[in-house]
Amino acid sequence: MKIKKYLWVLFFSFTAFSWAQTIEVSGTVIDGSNNFPLPGANVIVKNTTNGTQTDFDGNFSLEASRGDILVVSFLGYVTQEVPATDSPIQVTLMEDSETLDQVVVVGYGTQSKRDITGSVSIIDDEAFDDRPNTQVGALIQGKAPGVQVVSGSGKPSSGLNIRIRGTNSINASSEPLYVVDGVPTNDTRSLNPADIESISVLKDASSAAIYGAQGANGVVLITTRKGTSEKPRLTFDTYVGVSQVWNTLPVLNSEQYRDLMTEMGRNTDWSRYTENTDWQKVIFGDGLSSNYQLGMSGKSNGTSYYVSGGYTKQEGAVRSSEMERYNFKINLSQEVTDWLEIGTNIAYTHYSDVDVTDNQSINSGGVLLGVLSTPPNIGIYNPDGTFTSNPFQDWENPVASTDGSQREYVNQRLLGNIYAEISFLEDFTFKTNIGTDYSNANYDYFLDPFRTSYGRAMKGIGRYNTNLTNFYIFDNTLSYEKEIGRHNLKALVGSVFQKYRWEDSSMERRNFAGDKITTPNAGSELIAATATKAEKANASYLARVNYEFDERYLLTANFRADGSSNFGPKERWGYFPSFSAGWRISEESFMRDQETINDMKLRAGWGLVGNDQVGNYAYYGRVGSGGNYPIGGVVLPGTYPASIANETLKWEESEQINIGLDVALFNRRIRFSADAYQKDTRDLLLNAPLPRSTGFNSAIQNIGQLRNKGLEFQLTTVNTQGEFNWESDFNISFNRNEVIDIVGQQMFAGGVAGRGEVSLVREGEPLGTFYGYLWGGVDPETGMAYYLDSEGETTFSPSADDRTIIGDANPDFQYGFTNNLSYKGFGLSVFLQGSQGNDIFNATRIETEGMTDSKNQSRAVLDRWREPGDITDIPRTSEGNTDNSRLSTRFVEDGSYLRMKALTLSYGLPKTFLESINLDAVKLYATGENLFTLTDYSGFDPEVNAFGGSNTAMGVDYGTYPQTRNLILGLNVTF
């Protein structure tokens, strides 16, 4: 009791003392460059939440204690600290040159963002600090206009495919080049997002041409963290989360399934099948994830260091799917002398995952289609512990696919480089860099000989595959930088040598005596054993010149010569120039006296880049193995011609024109960028038909042309400043793709459900075009589906010539909208992302509404035709007949969606409290991902594609693993 009285006395004494020292502080904040008042500047008493904002005339007033420090800040200006006094205060803020001249990583160097003349999008760590992710692509999605992140599926083991300004090729790769700390790579799945400091996306040819042959599809430059502060900085980040499939689909229950089978003429002893299993509840569950990252960084005595280690585990919301990753990272640089710096960036990753089969029917082991088409009348296990099967077919339930086999992919990867940088003759810098991307992966599979029917038939299966990838890069650059009066010149020349080597092997054995030894050596029957090796080499020479006059006129010129071993001696080298110019209109004399426009820059560029990603030894006449011949009654090993030589095969080239405008208004509280582009890809590396007289059906040739053209807009605003801060970022992009020329041929892709191929490549149409029949409806008299032929007449048996274009997987536009709000230590981030106008071919419905066999069906078939006179959109049952479920407009749906991609609520503990426990920062946050999705699509999820990163087969859903809803709790601590 005495203690309580003492505390109350102490409290009132302290309050009275504080009250006695309170004074009224007033003053004015002005812009030091032009002496104009700064409305909306923040004035806060240091280490408190007590603050205010200046009015329209730059004036402020607030209460403070004598001796307090006022922190005065404004976006784009250097923050000032002044003592609180009872006399009027005038605070002069100067423009922050570091903020205005944000340094951006570009090819083989850096450049001030305000001086960039190409089209470059920047995603820095502020965009994903509170966004826990396991993949790099997810950090980019919705953040950069013109960049489409294609998610093939939502499973933990699935990678993300990125398209920058559309799909640029048919047979060659359309993936961008990824460069991590100067080392090119094509695998980002095992990279640790926690180590990333910034991402630069080079979108147009004028910015990407410095990478020549590898820059045809754009370039994603990933820069990892470095040490920057004199005081060592220790960070600990962790989160735990749970994921769920956010949508389930209604299917028939046991009684309804039995009625359907009876109607189809399938009968059995139903007393043996009395379960009512909800397979979606069995397979879908709560997937748990956890992440732990520890990092230390600092800079002292010329040494900069960043060291981190971490562990991530993600269990999928679909049974048995999981991913696990251990990561270690060291970035180290040392200023040995005032003219020599050496450094290294090394990352080691141990990555593993367990996949689940999707995009397959249940009879092929597909899990997602299995949960829909497995009859509910059966349980999971038979009395002997084996898996149950369909009452009419030996198609096992989906748990057999998730639990009936052991399967694990493991990848150990070393990605890093060592460099030295020498400065000499005052204006010159020479940098040499050696980098490697070494990956050693294996896939181990075992199907035991007892639990599954296929395992029993094969008496067990053991497979072991290995994949060894070696990549080496050696580059040397010499740069020159000189400023003379109003002239600023930067120049770069260099050489790059790269070599790839792949080694693969696989083995399969069967006939196992038991299930205790799971490696292939326990199988007595050798089915297959193969091993392959391949190499590819590139040599390049590059040059770049940046010229600036009077901060108004900007010019950039790039040139790169590339040689690739994929092409013959006559066409091995490709030459890729680019030019871009910028005019900073805001620096002209007629713009300097106005206050509204702080910066205005007009950009224009042209460039040519190349693509050689068509496969190794593409120009050779290759020899195939396995051509065995009977000679003298004995089968002897032999070879055969596998491809025809084409020594004139050369680079696929992309020519791009870009025009852009960057504007900053109202003390840079509004920033706007717009770009318009056209990209023509010609001399496509296309697998085109040959005359049969050659002995081959087709060969890779330089034939055809594609075009992508579009518009991109980005708007960033500072809506409020002060105790309550609110910033918004909105981007939207429009891209139109067209096949200009493929020498009159038509190409098909995307075979689904045994009905043929649904995707068409044809001149005048975009890639991703759906091709099939026009659905007419259901005949009330017969219950059979009818279609419209090429003349517009109804027919029950359309011919192949009656097929037509039935949809387009390409969106009309894509967009992302981010709002970041903060108030007194609390933060709220709302990230919306969406796509509009794209079609999805819902091939899942072919399986669940076709009624052709003994698979369970969607509840939609309860409205099926049953007797003459029925008016319905669902045809009759058609045992063994696919006429009612052809590839047609019946299964084409609107795939547009708006998704709450991420919602994060965070709280940072007060500085005064943290100082008492010797911590720099502590932040707690809760994040929800994919919390809601607004869409008319009837499938599991609209953000899927059964064919992953295919250039031609897009927008198809065939039992694809859906995106999941994720709830995450996290903690960030800085010492």
C-alpha cells in the first residue's frame, strides 16, 4: 500500500514538473533553394508522438518542454533537428540530393534514377519488408507496370514465370535474364528473399541491350544487402503462418453418385460402398509455414560486411506437399587502399521439396482432379491397409497419390562471385569479376510394392535422377567518368565470357522384394539407365556511353557483340546496339519560376537485343542413340539421324521502341510515369515444317515475327504527412500481342482431357488463343449437345474445319494498387492486385461435367437432361462418348479477378522503450495473403495455368493446384 502511495506522489510530482516546463513553440519552415514556404512539413518532438504539420504558409505551433528537440522533415529534403524555444523559429530545409538522385543498379554499374533514359522499374526493400515471401517472383507481382508474373500453380514447389512486356517467342524461352550481384542465373526458386535489398527490372531494349543476347526478354537485376553503418547491426526476423485452400467446389454425394452410375447403366453391389467421403476435406488442410532469419551487417575501417543464415519450411495446404530451405549468405568488401577494393558475394542454399501431381486426371495420378472425381462412396483404406479404388475402375483415391510414394527433390546450390576494382588516373576504374552458379540436384522416388495397385502391378518402382549444372562467368570492364563544366561523361567498355555445363543421369528399377530398402539397387529388374552431358559457351564485348549536358539533355548509347555456340560459324555473332535520350524539361529556363512541377523528363529509346535460348547444339545435324538394328539375327546397338543441320541458323532478334514521361509535382508528393512501346521479334527460332524429301518433318529455322505493343502507367502519391502518413502506389499496364508472320502455318498446343489441343498459334492472332467449337446448347429431344458449324448452322457432329477462335488468355490490362498508412508506431499496408479481360479454359469441367465414365461429377450435373422435353444446359450422360464435352465455348470463362494480395498490420515499439532495453527496433506484424478474391471464375482459383510458363498454351485450368489463403504472424528485431 505504501508503495502505491509513493508511486502516485511521484507521478503527480513528475506531471507538475513537466507542466511547469511546457512552452508554446512556433515558427516557419521554408525551402532553402527558393525561400518558398513548405506547407505540410512534419514538426515532431523527438522521441515522442507529439507533433504537427505546417500550414499553407509554412507556419507551425505546438506545445513542448524547454530543452526538447524538434525534428523537422519533409519528403525529398534533409531532416533538421532544432531546440525548442519560446522565440519564433525559422527552419530552412535543403533538398536531399541522395533522395533525389537515388542510385539505381543498371547493367554493369549504377546510375542516378533521375538520369535514366530507358524504362526501368525499381522495387526496393520498403515494398516487401512486411511481406513474407518464399520466392523472388512474388515480390515483383503487381509492383512493376508491364511485368506479368505467371503463377502456374500455388504449390510450394512451383516456380513463378515472369513475362516482361509480353511473350516474345514461340519456341525459344520468354523468361527474363536474372542477374544476382553480377552473376546471371535462370533459377530464382532457391534464392532467399530476405537477403534482397533491391530489384531493378530493365524493360526496354535501350536499358537491356547492354546484356545483348540474354536481354531479349528483359533483365531482372537483384542486389543483395550490404553493410552500411559504422555500428554493427544485428537483425532477427521470424514468422509463422498457416495456409488454406480458399475455395472448394461442390460435387455429388454418395447417393447422387449412385443415381448417376445407375442412369449410365453401371451397377455393382452398393452395399460394399456405403461411405460418404468428402475428398476435399481429406486432401485439403492447414498448411503450416515457419521462417527464421538472422543477419549481421556493418562497415568500418574500409570493410563492409553482411552475413546471414536462415531456415524456411512451408507445408502446403494440399496433403504431403512441402518445401524446405536452408540458406547462408556472405557479402564482403574491403577497401585495401584508396585505389583498390576487393570483395565477394557468396550464397549457399540447400533446397528440398515434395511435389504433388496436378494437371492430370485421377487415372494418371492427378491429386486435384482426384478430389473432385473420386467417388465419395469409398473410404481411404481397405481392411488390409491398401488404398481403395473406384468401384468400377482400378483408379485409386487421391491419397494414394499423396501418401503412396516417397518422392523428394533436393538441390544444393552455390551462387557467388569474387571481384576486384582498381581506380587509377583519377577518372578510370577497372573491375574484374569471376562468378559461378553451381547446382547439384537429385530426385529420389520410391513406390512400394504393396500399398498401391500400380505398385503391386510393377512390384515396386525405384527411380533416381541427378542433375548437375555448372555456370561460370568472367567479365572485365573499364569505366571512365569525367565532369567538365556543364558536361558530364561516363563511358564503359568490357568483355564477358560465359560457359554452361549440364550433366544429367537417371535410373529406374522394379521388382522389389520388400519396402524397407527404397533405393533403386534393391530392385531386381533394370528398366532404364541414361546419362547425358551438354555444354554451351558465350563470348561478348560491350560498350556504353552516358552523356549529360547541363542536367537537361541526356544521351545513352549501348553496343554489344555476342557470340553463341548454339549457332554455326557463319552466324555465330550477333550485334546489338541501342540508343536513348532524355530531355529534363523542368530544368529549362521557362520552367524554373513555377512551383508546381518539380521534375519533368521526356524519354525516348530504340534498341535491338537477341535471344539464343533454343537448346544446345541447335544448328548441328545431331545423332540419336537407341537405334538398334537386327543384323544376322542379333540386335546390335546403333544410331540414327535425329535432326537436320542448319548452319545458317542465327539469332532471334527483338527490336523495341520506347517513349516515356516522368513527372514529379507539388514538392514531389505526386510522381507519375508513363511509357509507350512497340517490340517486334523477328527471325524467330521456330520449329517449322520441312519437305518430307529431306527425311525430316521439321527443323529449327529463323522464320516469323511477333509483335508486342503496350502502355504502362505508374502513379505514386504522398497523401498525408505528419502523425498520420498515407502513401499510395498504383500501376496499370496494357499489352497487345500479335503473331505477325509464321509463313502461313498453324500450330497447336495445350492438349487436355483427351479432346485434342486447345491453344492455337496463327498469324494475326495473339499467342494464348483458344481454339475449338462454338457451343450451341442441348437438344431437348435427345439430350445431346449441338454446336455451330462454320456456316452458323447447328450440327451434332462438327468437323475439324468447324473449329474457330473461342477465347484469349491474354488480359486487357493488369494492375496493382498499394496503400501504406502509419500512425504513432502502427502501420497498415494494403496491396490489391488484379487482371481484367483474360479468358480461362476450364478443362476441369470437362472431367467433372462430361459424364463419360465412372468418375464423380460436379453438382452441376444434377441439372442434366434426363428425358425428352427437358430444357437444360447440361447434356445427358454419354458413356464412353466425348461428343457432349468437346473443346468448345462451353468451357471458356472470364478469368478476370481482383485480389487482396496482401494486408499487413504492424506495430513498432516506441523508441524510448527500446533504448531502455538496448534495442534499435522491434516490429510485430500480422499479414493476410489472398484474403479475398472477386471473380466470376467457377474453378478453384483464377490465377493458375496448367502449362506453366508455356509461350503458346496459356490460361488453361486442368485440376491445377490453387493459390492459397495465408495468415502470417511475424517479428522483426534489430540490435
